[in-house]
Amino acid sequence: MHFQFSEDSQHSYFFSQPHQPFFILAFINAIVTMLIFLLSYKGVITLAISPKEFHIYGLIYLLFTPAFFAFLFTTFPRFSSTPAIEKKVYLRIFSLYYLGSALFMLGSIVSPILSTLGVLVVLSGHIMGVLILKNIYTTTQMEDKHDLFWILLGMSFGVLSHVLYLLATLFLPFLMGLSIQISIYLFLFLMTFSVAQRMVPFFSHCMVEKNKALLNQVFILLVLHIILESIYAHSSFFIDMALAYIIGKELLRWKLPFPNPNPLLWILHIALYWVPVAFMLAGLTNLLSLFTNMSFLFLDVHTLALGFVFTILIGFGTRVTLGHSGNMMHADAWVKYLFIMTQVVVAIRLLTSLVAGFGWNFMILFDISATIWMLLFVAWAIRFFAVLIQGKKLS
């Protein structure tokens, strides 16, 4: 099961750097999976698998994971002072993600067997990609591997959650909750925060002394959160509040220059500020849900995944695309509007959960948030796909 992309193709530029094909695939998946989910939620189409499982898999493993590989296949060798990853190596991973994404989305409408085959193909690419990063980690001659370790650990938990998802859909459905918890907190969040705590202060010229105990503390609390949630739903509220305090205190110590006139920086700062907000909201809503019948429609997960991971993905994705294409590291009016739209998506999705929590009809807000999500990625594609595919120079 292998696609070979020709070196002599007229689109060879498209495959010349790992972030280019992976970002394209991730962002197309973001649009298509949300469209399919929205249509299924509205009853326009009937999915062959659970809409919830489709939504989870589409966002975590078909959007965020290939986007992570886009960034890490480009930067991880630089972080570790090792040679760049060979084209034939990262194209092998891309081939599996490309084929697996198509099989999963087609199978979700046609047949769960085809959908499961897609998961197996994507999972094989996921495992191979993490093994590449592991090889870089073990061969680097750098003495300080602190950040590399946490990034690799986060990506490894992604493989674990991916395997648990597959087992849950096949014959062990009770594992789905654990898969989701690990994928959100020990994969998406831990990996993204490990990168952010390294890169954002550097980009912002904040020369504060590194707090190497931070990730250890955060990791322990995240594990406790997952254990408590696995025992009894919403019981992790005090852990969430502790995470909000520890991370919020650390962000204040960095003294990020916010508000910042540079959109390429303030979007990253906003993403980080969402972290303590997300954990504080998680603590409050979990506490309410624990003692009442209120259901906040996964507000805790969405605030963290959209406010932090999604926002920083758009920020880093734009920065990498500009910086590795020979374009000026400058955010024009189009980019500023894209960044503002990310926060509109987060705000409306947060409002959707709050409205649902009070028992009101939230469908209109849900439709609006899903539509703006798709429009955002379409607008990003209009602006940057030509840069990724052809190396277009922006005016």
C-alpha cells in the first residue's frame, strides 16, 4: 500500500519540503470532515459509523496529526541539529495519510469496513512518523534534550490514543473515553504546549530563565486528570483549576509583550492565554456538572482544542508557510482577518456550549461555528495554497 510521488513531476516544488503536502492535506481534511459531520448532524446524510467517532477521528487524526508532522518534520531536525529528513522518507508517510484519509472519509459514508481500513492505513503512517522522530531523538549529539523529549512523548501518546480508538471501534467500546482523554490532554495539548513553551518566548524575545520543572508538573496533573475522569466523570475539576493556576502563573512570569503590534506574535500569545482560561472553565463547568444535571457539550475539550491547539496551529502554520517560501515574515490585512476569524470560531463554539448547558436550543450557534470553521480554512487555502504548492511570492 504505497504511493510514489515522482521527483520529476511538475509539482516537485510541492513535495520539496515536508510541511507543504502535510499542511495541504490537513487543511483539506479540516474542511471535508467538518462538512460531512455538519451534514450528518442535520440529517442530510447518514454515516456508516458513529457521527461522534467520525468527528473525533477527523479532527484529531486527520487534521491535527498531519499538521503536527508538517511542523515537526521541518523543525525537529533543526531543534536536534541533525540532517533534514529525506524526501522519500516523509513522502512515504504522506502517502499513507493521503490514502488513509480518503478511505476513512469514503468508508464513513459507504461502509464501516472501509472506514476501519482507512484507520489502519493512517495509524501505520502515524507510527512510522513517530519512529522517525524517535530516531532523530536517539541519534542527536545534543546534550540538552529536554524539549525534544516532551515533544516526542506527546507524539507517542498520540499513537497510544490512536490504537485505543481503533480497539474501541472494533470490539472494546469502553476504551473510547480513555482514548479521547489521552488524545486531548497527553497528545494534542502536551505536544503543542511543549513546542509553544520553547518557541513563543524565543519569537517574542523574552529571555526568561527556562522553568524545566513546568512540563513535569503539568504532565503529572494531566495524568491525574485522566485517572479521575476514568473513575468518575467531571471529578477532575480541582486538577483543572490547579493546571489553570500553574500555567497562568508561568505565562505571567514570561512577560510576553502583549498586546503586540505584530499579528504573527499576538496570535501565538492569544493561543497561550487560552490555556489557563480553558482549564479554569473546565474546572468550573465540571464542578457544576458534578452536582447538577447541566451538560456543557464538551466545553472543556473544545476550549482547549480550539482556543489553544487550533489557534496556535493557524499561527505556526502561517509563520512556517511564509518563512519557508521566501516570503516576508509579514502579516497583511488578509492574515489579520484570518487570525481574527480563529477567535470568532472559538468564541461561538464556547457560546454554543454555554447555551447548551442552560438547556437552550444551540443548533443555530452550532451551524454558525461549523460554517465559520470551514470558511476560515477556505480563506487560508485561497491565500496560502499557491504558496505551498508553487512557491508563490505574495505582494
